[in-house]
Amino acid sequence: MSYIVVTGGAGFIGSHLTKRLIEVGYQVKVLDNFSYGKPGNLAHCDRSRIVIRKMDLSNFSETVKELKGAEVVFHLAADPEVRTSATNPRSHYENNLQATFNVLEAMRLNSIKYLVFTSSSVVYGDTEVMPTPEDNPLNPISIYGSTKLACEALISGYVKAFGVKALILRPANIIGANGTHGVILDFIRKLKANPSELEILGDGTQRKSYLHISDCVNAMMQSYQYFRENNLDLEVFNVGSHDSLNVMEIAKIVTKEMELKNVNFKLTGGVYGGRGWKGDVKIMLLSISKLERIGWKPSLNSKESVRLSTSELLNQLSHNVFKECFNNAG
């Protein structure tokens, strides 16, 4: 029986995608080294429909072995920390670019035709065109973004040279339950430590688009269905929302959800024109009109997504479900 492989399937987006694939009837094999993913994220999956393998995609022979018989590979495994790519670029090269090469080679050797790859909105870098469409020039300003763009180039080569059919998705900031990093968790961690003051990286004017994980998974499923039904070779979709929030608005939502009052917001001032860190894209808003033309649209805007995600993360923390991720966040 053929099955779907989800690399990074115990991680944030991967675990939600895996659950959805199982719910609609697929057999799924999860490959994860659990550096970011957690086995508990998959605890409620139908055990008859899932196989979980703890492995690292740097192990090429194991990657070839585990992909054998797959119908499609959803490749989500990566080092997702944009901030740390400025201090540990090798991790991003090995876990993003090298791992993607190994997946593509394993697909070639196993004659696997279909790939769905999660790239990132940061491949655009700083741009004056907003909302930013898929055909905008790609000029990443971080090592993370550069490795994602290099992955896209590799995928394009395998499509042209070896007949792989690839769907590339460029998500905005995806948030929600099981998240392991990002601004919301950073704020929660800091406010748990000091409820009277919140350090905010940057000058407070950073503005980005946020999308709840449920809308993201819907976009992944719908775009994949469209891709297969139309027998496409290579397609790229932005995945995001229509609007954006600045970091101060997020701080206010988080403090309100935590029922904190009179919190002092302490701005660090940031680097390179008020960015939170080196390589941070200060303003981001994706055009999602291409994805909407195939029938998808977000059910929540950025503000609603941040509010719901904060509530979900706090609820997980209160039940100690998310304690390990919380302690490692930031």
C-alpha cells in the first residue's frame, strides 16, 4: 500500500498536517529527529494509520530506505529559527539545504514523483511591493531565507532534470497550538518570568502577516489537491492572510489574554533600522490572490489568529502539555 511521508511530521506544522492527512484516510509515515518536533504532538492520531521513525535526514541511506514506496513526500523538516541563522548558519545549511538534497535524491532513486515543500515568505527579503506576489524578485536577507531559496532552486532542477512534480508553498508567520518558537511564545515566556515588564525586540514598528495553523493546513491540502488534479509540474503559492499586525499590537493581545494590567513595554530599539535581529524582515504582507483563485481563503485575520493562538498556547501550558516546548522557547 502506498503512503505519504511527512518529514518533520512531529513538529508544529507537520503534526497538524499529519493529523489532517490521517483524518481524510491516508496512511502516513512521519520522519523526525525530534529536535523541534515532539512525539506527544501525534498522540491522538489513529495508530493504525501512522508509522513514526526517529531519524535524521542527514543519514542518506536511511532516507532512501524510509522513502521507499511513498506516493508523495511532504517535506517540512528544517531548522525553523530565522534568528539563530545569524549565529549558527551551518545548522541551516545542513538541516535545510543538505536535507532537502537528500530527500530529492532519495525520491529520484525510489522513483517518487510528487513533492510538497514548505519554503518561507522570507525568500522575498525586503520588498516595496505589498502585498507581495509569487513572481516578485527573491532577495533573502538571512541565511535561513537563503537556504530556503536554494532549496527551491534545487527542487526546480529536479523537476526539469528528473521529472519530479513539485508544489512549493511560501507561508507567512504560522501560529497556533504546538508552536515551538516565535513572537507569541517569546512574549509568554518573558511575561511568565516578569509579569510587570515585557521586553520587545526592535523599535515596535515591525509589521507582519499572521495565519492560524488550521487555515495553513487547509491551504496545504487544497493546493495539493489542485496541483494533482491539474497534473502540474511545478507550482508556487503564497500562504498568508489579507492583513498584518505590528509587534506592539501583538504585545497588547498577549498581555490581555494573560489578564495582565499595567505592563511596561520595554523596546530594545533593534538593529539595522529597528529590526528585531539581524536578518529579520521588518515588514511582510503576502499576496494570496493566486491561492484564493483556486478556492481557498483564510477564515481568520491576523488579529484573530494571534488571539486564538495565544489562548491555545496558554491552555496547553496550564495543562502541562506544552511545558517542554515552553521551557525551550525564546
